[in-house]
Amino acid sequence: MAEKYNATNIPLEQILGYIKSGEIAIPEIQRPFVWKPRQVRDLIDSLYIGYPTGYLIISQSPDMKLKDGSKASGRRIMIDGQQRVTALMTAIAGIEVIDANFNKRRIKIAFNPLADPENEEELFKVQDNAILKDRRWIPDIAEIFRPTFDLWSFVNEYCSRNAEISGSELNKVLMRLLDIKNRQIGVITLDKELTIDEVTEIFIRINSQGAKLNQADFAMSKIAANTHYGGNMLRKAIDYFSHLAVQPDWYAGMVKDTEFMASPFAARLRWLKDDREEIFDPDYNDILRIAFMYKFGRAKMKDLVSLLGGRDFESRDYKEEIAAESFKLLTEGVMDMMNEYSFCNFVLTIKSAGFIDSKLINSRVTLDFAYTLYLLLQTDPKIDKNQIKRYVAKWYVMATITSRYISSPETMMDMDIRRIEERGFVNYFQEVEEANLSETFWTIGLVQSLETSAVNSPFFNTFLAAQIRNGESALFSDGSKIADLISIIGDVHHIFPKKYLIRNGYTEKSKYNQIANYTYLDTQVNKAISDDAPDVYFNRAFARCEMGTAAYGNITNRASLEENLTRNCIPAEIVRSPNPDYDEFLNERRKRMAQKIRTYYYSL
């Protein structure tokens, strides 16, 4: 079979020119740059030495027929190599990038013309304060690559500060540095006759070093490359929403984009400047997934890539009208997803179910589907609008405790969306509950799932959410709410102290760190208990209650203490017995925790 690509070598300077001009779409410049500064330094060093730096892979959008019958050649899309190119853009071209915390910054690479590689002296380093104070270092190589750079003036000035190098020697070194822009970079361009399916398959098979792309990245590239249906404004809206969700104060930076502020998207994002909620800060993956599921009734992101390219799934042809409709629907979905009323009410729904802190959220895709469900039910005329929050909360909890979207999430979400459309939400939800939440699940399956040492377990987090929704207090407390300890300050305490268990032969971390051995405690109570045996400190607590005082916390009567233990699912008869059996305690507490989750679920 014929090769489906051609490979060429292109000077680095020319590639950067393509990126700047927009001939090659690389939307990742607008999104968080995930490489560490040291990786940028290593890339520059490799180019200087002459080492290979890997191929860039470019896809050409399929030719789509316009209404007049002519063809419009799509822009080229970089599907592998974004991180490398972005690193070069910031280090050599001096362009700012958005880091993982959505702060705009430069990564400045310094160069030492006096370095002796044979003595293991580094030629390049990431700029820091020490380098700025060292006369030998050129603190930012981007200055050398500027078109206005005055080589001779720089050589004279540098040599006046560093007499150990002559002007001619420095000139040779700087010319070698500047020669980086002439380094040949391998570029693989995929055949423009390839279908979206074939490009997607190649895309999936790419296994290069650095940050691997996912289908959402590919979709964003398709959006950025489109010049016919407002793709650039849509891309900006998605990027800006992600940015503001994490960093609301960046709104002052967004308003500088006057072109975007004149678009309909700007009004949809304005509310985020005052948003300080951290339960759900969607990134571009979340936004695309939610908008796609909501408006297209599909969940597989590769289908979005195909539809944005104009694919007709029945005829397997590519039609411009499909691309146009797909961009229209995606834009509508993104606009609805960004609606302040919908977003804030959805977050309130999740919080009202007890998931009040981001540390209690285990699965973003589960959250994505729950928000999609919220949007779908809002537009379903058959649904009682007063019941939407209850339905969404129950679905979210059900999906969490059954790990519904953990294995093959897109396949499961795709099935759920289609069946909700076919059978109606209420009927389908009843089917799902009957199939997944049987008596066996509650009494055996969930109990077994609680047998884990992962403190961030979705099952333990749901147990905590149940306690939070019930307004329950921490162990030995009549006022310190679980909600406050999680949100503000508090310790996860081993009911059977770790050192006590180790002394008694439980030396495996997976054993003494069982989540059934965890409970939230006020910090001072935790310190007071220290490493005492369970029977010692629990009996002390009961003895003091008989005297009308508190050994720990502020509970001073027996009935209240017994109620407190019950609400924390702690079997008093076990922890108070001499030499309590740890395994028996774990088994009993898991059963009680599972029962609490069950009661909580059906109370939603």
C-alpha cells in the first residue's frame, strides 16, 4: 500500500513563521503549557548540539465542497509536536505561554558562551536570580534571536565585562547559537486525501515523548483551523472560560481582547469574574464533552472530530452542510454550558448532595455527565422541573458508587444518552437502579468496595457526603461538623491508632490504613487521643460522660455519645471490649457505612 504521508525537513525559523502566520493551527499556545522549564532547556540544548528532536506531524483538513461546488482547502493542523513548538516559541521567539495555573509567563533560557562542556559546565540554564547576577551568562536567548539584535554592539559590551573571551571568539559562539534557527526539523505531513477516520486512527497511534494529545485536543485543533464558521471565537470562548474558572482575576486580561469582547460569548463569561467556587472548574475537555453530549446526543469525542470535518456517518462522505450544522450545534452547546444560571444551579445541586469540596470529587467525567444530564432535563418537557436537582444528584451518586464511568466511560455515556432519549429519563433511571442497586449490591458489593486503603476512594467520599448532608458532627463532638472539618481544618484519624496496630502485628500499610478505620476528628481531639488503644480511650470517654464531663471534645452525657458513635458508624460494643478485634471492627463498620450510604441515597 502507498504511504499515507510525506516527510520533509524544514528550517526551524520557517516552522515558527508558519505558526505565527496561522498557516499551521496550534491552539495549544492559548492553553496551559505542560512542559517543565527544564524540558525547554533540554530541547534548546539538543538543537544547539545537533541532536534530533523528533518529528512534527501535520494533518491537512479534508477538502470540503462549498455551496458553489468549488473546494476549500483547509488549514493544516499540527496533531503532534505542540509542546515542542510552544517551547521554541517562548524560548526563542519570546512569546508568553499560559502555565498550568493559567498565569501568563515567559520561560527564559540563559546561555553561557564561556561554558566548557568537557568540564561538564552547562551551556544553557533556565533563568534564575543567580544567573541574572552572573556576568558570564546571557540571561535570555530570545534577545539574541530578535530581528533587531545588534550583534557587534552586544559583542563589544559582553567582552568589556568578560575579558577572558575575545570578540572574534564570542562572535563564533553566538553565530553557532543563532544557527539554531536554521536547524532542520522533520515534518510529517499526512496525505490530504485521508478521511477523518484515518487521520483519527493515525492520531491515536502516535506514541511520542512529551504530552500526548487526546480527542479533545484534536477537536480544538479542528475548531481553531476553521475559518468559515466562527471557529476562532468559539476556541477563545472555551479557552477563556477554562482560564477564568481557575483564575477569575484574569478577567482584566480577557477584556483586552476587544475582538472577543464584541462577540456574543463575552457576555456569557462575564459572571466568572466574581466566581470563587472551586467544586467544578471545567477545562476544555470538560466543556467540549458536555456541549457535545448535550447537543449531539453522542459521547465519543472522535465523533465530534468527524462531524466538525463534515462527515456523513451514513454515506461516509464529507459534506460542508454537516460541518456547518456541527459548528452551529457545538456553539449552542458551549453557550448553554456556560450559562450562569445553569452552571451555578448544577454546582448547588452537587453541593446539596454533600459534595461540598473538590477533594470529594473523584471523577470529572462523572461530573461532566451529571451536568449534561442537568442541561438535558432542563429542556425535557416531560420532566417536572422541581425534580431536576433530585434526579441529577441521585444519578451522580449512583454513578459514583457503582463506578459507572470509570471503565470505558465514553462507551457507557454514549449508551446512557441514547437510552435516555429513547426511553425517557425516568423510565431509564428506574431500569438502571434495578440493574445496579440490588439488595446484593448494598449488602455485599458496596461493603466489599469499602475494603480499600485509598483515602480518596469514591466510596469513602460518598460516605462523607452522606454525613455532610445529614449535618453530622465529628467523633466526640457536638458542634464540629464534618462539613467544617473537611472545608476548613481537620484530621482524618485512625480509630485504631496506627502505632497501636503496628505494635499488635498489623504492619502492612494497606491494613492499618483501611478507610473503615478512618474518621474525621477535631485536631485537638486527635492530639488528646494520641496512640491509645481503642478500648482505653473509648471507655475513658464513656466513664467521663457518667461523671457529666467530657474526656474528648464536648459531649458530656452517655446517650449523646452513643448517638455520636452511631452516626459515625462505630460499633461501640467492639471498640469498648478488652483487646478489641480489629478485623471484626473493620467488617462491622463497613456494613454500617454501606447502610448509611444506602439510606442517604434513597433520601435524595
